[in-house]
Amino acid sequence: KKTMMKAKRLTTLCYFLRNHDQKQQVLLAMKKRGFGKGKWNGPGGKVEKGESVRDAAIRECEEETGVKPNPDKLLEKGILDFTFQGNADWDNQCHVFVCDEWTGEPVETEEMKPKWFAVSDIPYSDMWPDDIIWMPELFGGQSVYYKFLFKGDTLLEHEKC
């Protein structure tokens, strides 16, 4: 008897990049509630029914940080496939974007508290454990395609695709 594999939820992550004081900086945000609470991450979230992945990235950025990507400068740079052992509701396929042009200034929202970090000073110890694996590649200009297996917050294994 065959069992149908449930398609994974589509999600987005977006990283705003700027040059400031001769350093490349990235906008991260402290998650204040819900999934990933207490961790720095990029703005992003679930793709709603009938919404494109790109439109979801733009909407989530604006909702969570007050910053709206210029759609022409929003570049999709990869896909991260997450499986959470024993918690299929958390499984997701995350589309990763970078953007270097936007409107609005970062503001704290109910969901997130944004802050600029030098790419050389990213607080990996306060982030999901997979971030240190792929983010240096992303901020070095590469595309990122990975699969990650978690149990809770613990990364069990990963594979570059």
C-alpha cells in the first residue's frame, strides 16, 4: 500500500544587503514569538494560498520589518529543504532571496526586532544551527541548495544538493 507524501509548506527568507562604513551588512531580525522565537533570522514566512513565492517574500518583509524590497532587485538565490523529525508541521521548503534595494526603514514589529550586522559579525550562536553552513556562501555571492534534517532545534544532518 502506497502512502502519499505530503508536499512541504513553501516558505521564504529574505536578506537585505548594504555597504555601510566600508563593510557589507545584512539586516537580521530577532524573532519575538512563534516558530524560531529568540533566534536571529531574515524576514520571511509562509507562502499563502494563491500567492507566488516572490510576492510572499515581499509581503513578509514589509509585515515583519517595515522594509519593502524593490521587486526588480529581489534575487532568488536558492532553496533550503527542511525536515523536522517527529514534527512534520515544521517541514518546509524555503526559497532564499537577497535584495540590495528597498523602500522604508527597519522598524520593530510584534513579530521581529530588526538590526543591521556586518556580514563578518553575524551572531551564528543565536541562530538556527544550519545558518553557519550556507550563509557564508550566500553572502559570498553563491546560490545555496541544501537539505537539512532537524530534531527540534538540533541539526542531525545536512546535504548540499
